[in-house]
Amino acid sequence: MIRNIIFDWSGTLVDDLPAVLQASNFVLVQAGKAEMSLATFRAEFSLPFKKFYDRHTPEVPMPQLEDWFHASFKEAQASVVALPHAREFLEFCRAQKIRTFLLSTVHGDYFKTQCDVTGFAVFIDRPYTDVWDKREKIHEILRENALKPDETLFIGDMEHDIETAKHGGVHSCAVLTGYNTLDQLRGAQPDLIVEHLSELRRVLEQNQFQLKPLAEQSETHPLATVGALIFNRKNEALMIRTHKWSNKWGIPGGKIDWGETSEAALRREIKEETNLKVAGIDFILVQDCIRSKEFYKAAHFVLLNYTCRATGKLDVQLNHEGQEFRWLKLADAQKLKLNQPTKILIAAVLKQRKGEGGQR
């Protein structure tokens, strides 16, 4: 039974990725290197920090790199906010009397400043900050707080966090809300991968606070879902890149709730994920998606796919599931790294249009 949880900070409880990317690019520019895109940075960044710097700025002394980073980060950290579901999960831990700890590389002063914004300090029994290599600290935390490894879970967003959990002999959970990609986290082989902390709460509650192996985490029945290609007035489709589909591009959508029609579910999911209202909903096809390796966990989806058009102001606002969006003609969308169900849907729509007298 899980009685203790050790949290990583950045990418697990707070979103500081934009600020860290800005500060890291400042360091690279000062060192005469090219800036990195968000996708490149996520693929390249690693802990301990020295590994990242040794690869990209080996000729610059570490104290100078740190000075550059902190000078920029202090100006950027106003953008740091709590991640969705983090507060609710911390409150859940308190209600369940789960002991909570923090093991993070975050600078102590930044932790205090960010706690002042998020109010998270009251939920952490004991924070351990300024830790360069978490593997060197995990046993000390277990010893000082009399934590039994088989009752302790470490939650983080990076390979280093999973390695640390294994080094300490504790359970590990990877979240997709931070720095590392799904492929990177899978490579580290955590006990569990979740999209966010709300999903972890469901897993713990459903399993009486036990962690089942990843192979046993899949649903027992197929899940009915809806998704749509949304078109604007220029006949461009909205494409969204999401971490839960291996950072590939796809369409908005999600599960149908009990008692909800498929069309109502589609409108709700689109509103939640994009802030758009839609009309002209047309059914295109149904797909089976069974244990796709592109999806972050084993699942069996029955995908009901539609097309529709956006109405009103096209003010796209992605929720936590989406990383970026683009409006594209279908021919251009096909050039993206699409997940397989989206490839099939676009091909079906293009075939349908051709049969109706030409591609629009």
C-alpha cells in the first residue's frame, strides 16, 4: 500500500518549462550556440544538468553557465504556474493522510517564490531542493523519514526521476506533464505512466492504493470515443499535437460520458480542448484502435470520427492535453507526423471529397 509520496517539482507539480527554455536558450546564445525549439529542448534536456551542458557547452565553466541561467530565469519565473490537477492531488494526499516529500533540483529561492504563488508549501511535509543528482539523495530521504520503500512512490516527469526511484527501491510513476517525451519515459520503464495527476488518483483509488504493473493497467472493456476534423472558413483543418499520442499530431476528441449522445460528447470535448463551438457535424467512419503503441497506455478505443466546421470567433485555447495547434489544408496536414487514426480519417475525407466531384 502506498503511504508516502515523493514528488518531483518542475513538470510534475508546476509548469516551469517555458521559463527554463527561455533561460536555457539565453545560456546557449551567450555561449555562442543556436537556440533550441521546445521540441528539441525536450528531447535534449536531461538531469543531472551537467550532462546537458557537457553535450552542448563543454567549453564553458559550470559557474558561468549557472550565472547566465539564473540571470535569465529570475526574469522569466513569473510565468511559472501550478499544473492542472496538482492542487487537487495534493489535497487528496492530505485527506488520505499520505506523507508527502519533495525531491527536486529546483533552487531553494525559486521554490519559495513559486510556493508563494501556488500555495503548495502547506502540502509538502518536507522539501529537499537544490539536489543536482537525485539518486544520491533518495536513500537519505528514506532513512531520515523512516520510509519503507515498498510503501513509497516517487512521481516525476523525467527519466532521471524513474532512475532515482529504482535506485532507492521505491515505486515509480511518470507523468506526461513535463519535460520528457512518452518514448523517453517508456525507455526508463516506470511502474506506471499517467497523463496527469488526476489519472494517478483514479488508479490509486481503484486499486486500494496499490500500484498494479503497467500490463494490468488497461481498461477491461472497449471505450467509445469521438473526434473530429474541424474546418475553418478557409477550409483548413485544426491539427493538435499532444503528448499522450507520442507527441504526434491529431484531432480533438475524447470519451463519451454515460448517458451522453455521441454528438453532445463531441461538442463538449471540442469546447474543453479547443474553446471552439462547432456546427455542421457529419459522421465519416468508425475505427478500432486496439493497444496502439502511439498512445501512452494500453487501451481499446472505438473511435467515432466526424467532420464539422468552427463557428463564431476562432479563438483556439488548448487545455492541458495539447502542446500546439495549426490550421492546415488537408494536403499539408498529411505532411505532419500524424497518429495513425488521424491518417486514416484524413484519407477517408479526401476520398469522400474526390467522389463528390473534386478535392476542395
